Amino acid sequence: MKEKIKGILAGLIYRIIVILTFGQISPLLGAGIILEQDGKILLIHRSDGLGYTIPGGIVRHKETVEQCVLRETFEETGYTVKITGLVGVYSSLKRDPRFRAVAIAYKGVIIAGSPRGSGEGEPCWREPEEVYGHMAFDSEQIVKDYLSEAKHGDRNEHGDRTGSPLR
């Protein structure tokens, strides 16, 4: 319940700032990470009832996007991770119902730690098909993009991996 109230308050405050600045405010920046093992994706079963999401959150004022991913993943799952690549940039106007946000999604691997929950929810390993239709924000699109890239790979004429398109 605490997380749901935080989300509602953040959305309200953001909307007030939008009004006060006549809409001249940048979206919030978020970041998340896809971690896969044995065909399952590490997800957070959110405590606010919104469904499942990939680990991640809002970038703080004095941290890089990458620092945010590492911090949020550890806080939400108990795992220390290493970023291994980029999945994409997500900027749909309705990607987060609480406030206007842009997210950068990475892929990575676990390098240490053991699972534990947080106020955000409980970490769990799920096959993507189990949670499609039950994912919050645009996590489902991020997972699908990750799986599509993992299956087909984005490669140039030399066979080198290329960057993911903006979404």
C-alpha cells in the first residue's frame, strides 16, 4: 500500500509541476534491466498491484543512468549485476500511467547476491509467456524487444551487433 501511495503522490506532484511550468518540463528518466537465466526473466511482482516489471526505477539527481540500474536492481532484488548491453529507449507518451517518463532498458547478468524483496515487491523468475498481459508500464514490450534481439540479433553487414532502435 505504501508504494501505491508513493506512486499516486509522485504523479500528483508531477502534474502540478507540469501546470506551473506550462508543460515545459522534461519527462522523468527511468532505467531498468533484463536479467535472464534458463529461459526465465527476473521480474518484480509489484506490491502496489500493478503487476510485474523488470527491476529498475527513477534516476536520482546525482547519479548516472547506469548507477541507477545497479542501485535499483540491488534494492529490489538483492542481486549485484553487470550491464552487458542496451535493449532500447522507451518514450511512449503513456508508458507510465503515474507521470510522463522515459526509460532506458539494459540487459545484464547477475554477478553476486541472493534474492530478497523490498517495498516495491518480490523478485521472481518467470517465463515471459506466464506474465504477458500482467505486466506494468511497458515492461512487456521491453521483454519482447529483448527476446526478439536475443533470437535474431541486430547485426550490420559485417556481422557486428548494432544499437537498438528508439521506441
